[in-house]
Amino acid sequence: MSEQSASGVDLQLDRAHSARIYDYFLGGKTNFLADRMAAGRVLGVFPGALVAARINREFMHRATRILTESGIRQFLDIGTGIPTPPNLHEIAQSVAPDARVVYTDNDPIVLAHAAALLQSTPEGRTAYVQADAHDPGGIMAAPQLLAALDLTRPVGLSLNALMHFVTDDGEGRAHAIVEALKDAVPSGSTLAMTHATPDFAPEVMAGIVEIYGAAGTALQFRTRAEFARFFDGWELLEPGITLSHQWRPDRPEDATHVTDAEAACYAAIARKP
């Protein structure tokens, strides 16, 4: 049975949603029985899912801080997920109070909680766009985005743990979506991205694809070479493509505290020439 939020949004509590499963892995409380059951099945084949989710989130924190320190003042976070403090704007605005952030997601429960994403500093600005990553043109033309961001100035694109929810079906759709987003932002913009991979535990990752598929969510994990293609034409920042916990860790020991198979997620940041 679906349920309406106070704002009239259909929360679809009877279906597992990727944002709510991820929220569960992060230790959040905005998840329901269908989500916890799907999460439990994932943990049954991939006990490292909790670790993988958390080190992926930590990459977003580091990437945002580093990019803000390097001068990026505008961010577009696509596939935002359920608000989990500190959110991207909180990291960016802690470095530069005038930073501007636009969030987008297509999960109805993220919309229901979007107010938590709109608590900007007085100097900065945040906005939320209910949109589907399959429609990059619609995202970039959204009035809320155009009111918050100046697309003649560099934008930090953030696509964390998102594109493995876009299947190609033989048409190369995921790379086409990312290319459209890259084309829509000016020189000096950046792309920070993580993506799950089957490279280290293919049978385990195939099992996860089956579990999500049974819950109604298609997945396509990609190899290192396929991940690298998302950055074609842009300049990778050091140290290039790594596993998510190995990209500029805050402490050296953070790069070695989990195995490659437990991380199972590539990360990189690139800058548009």
C-alpha cells in the first residue's frame, strides 16, 4: 500500500527504493520494511555493503571540501538521496559560506525531506529539483537550477553512486547522459563521481544486481575502463581513478582499512579544460 506524505507526495512505502536502502546502509532512519528486507538480502551476499556505502559518502565529503577549497562555488548534486548530515551544501558552505548548491533526485521520499537540503547560509543558496537523471536537459533547464546557478561559471557536478542505476540496454545511455551534463557546464567545471564495479567480486555483484532487480530497480555495474570513459575529454585530478576510500584519504590508514572487494566502488574527479 502506498502512503501519502503531509505534502501529498506518494511515498510508495510498499516498494523498496534505492535511496531508502542507501539510507539504511548509512545508519539512517528514513527507511521502511520493504527497504530493510531488500537491504538484508544485499547484506546476505555482500556483508561489506555497510562499509561500501559509508566510504562512498566519505568520498563525497572529501571531494566537496577539496573542490570548494580549490575555488568551486557552485555544485549540482544529481541523485542526492535522503538528507544525511553533513550534506553537500553543509560541507561546501563550511569552507565558503557563499557556495550555491542544487540538489536533484527522482525518489518521492527525497522530495518529502527536501526541506533539510534547503537550510543554506545567508550568503549562499540551495535549491531542490525533482527530476530524473535520464533527462539531463530537463535538469539543466529547470527554473530552480537556473535561479540558483550561473552556468557561465564553473559548476561542480556530483554523481555519487548514481550511474550504476542507469542501464545501457545496448544504447550507451549512461555515458550519453554524463556527456550531456559535461557539455552543459563551462570550462573549469568538475565532475566528481563514484560507481560500483564487478571487477573484484563479480559473483557477489551479480547477486546484488538480481536482488535490486527483484525489488524493481535495474542496476548495471561497470568495469574500470567503462568508468574511465565517463571522464573522456576532461583532466583527471590526482590520484586519478582509485577505489572510493583511496582517493586522497584524510589519514593514510584510511586507504587500507578495507579490501578492494569490500569497497567495490571506483571514484575520481576531473576538470573541464
